[in-house]
Amino acid sequence: MNKIVYNSFLADVFAGNCSTSHTYKGILVGAGYTQNRATHTKASDVTSEISGTGYTAGGNTVTLSFSVNNTTNIGTLTIGPTTWPNSSLTARKLVVKRARGGPTSADELVCCIDNNIDVTSSNGTLTFPGATWTIPLPAPV
């Protein structure tokens, strides 16, 4: 499984555009989407969103959390898993965005979790796993 955090996400955090109190959605996409961490900044940059029984365009709500270990000086960004019950779907990747409720050109991208193979459900539950990133915090200067 490959996973990336979009470069723009850090700038969005520092600008106050993304925090753990906001709503985030996980969009299911097919293999046709090639994520670009440097140039993709908004959900409107994402292509190949799937459709199928049990899937609503725009994705499912996902949890996003951040914690800091003050002993090791390591930050941890965690995206929780999400499920689509009673579905018949095929997807390759989960793209997480901030869901502002308007046009996708306003929704900031957070990360992309690439399963490397298609994940399917047939009149069942499709579960996409979450992901965790550790971020070393800079030492004092």
C-alpha cells in the first residue's frame, strides 16, 4: 500500500484552512487517477471517482486526528478507516479531502491511500483502511 500526503496540506494547516475540527471525506477513485503530491491541491484535481451501488459522490466522512509525543518529539497524523455497507463497488484508491460543502475547487486535499490493487464489494461491505504518518518535529535552534 502506498500513501502520500499532498504537499499543499501542510500549507493549508498553517493557514488555518485544515484542522481536526473540520469535516473530511474519503473519495473512492479507480486506477485511472494518478496522484501528484506537488500539483494536486484541491478535490477538483482528482479524477476517476467511482460510482456504484452504495456509493454517494463526494465520499464518506473520515476521521482525521493529530497527536504529538512530547518525549520523542514525533507528531502523528492518522486517517481512520471508512466503510461502504450494502455496496457493490470497485476502487483502487481513497483520496481524503476537507469537505466544505460547496464546489470541489474549494475542498483542500489531505492524502491519497493507494491499495495498489482493486478493492471490491459485491452486495457487501467495502472497507478502506486508514493510514498513519509520523512526522519528526524540528529540534530547537
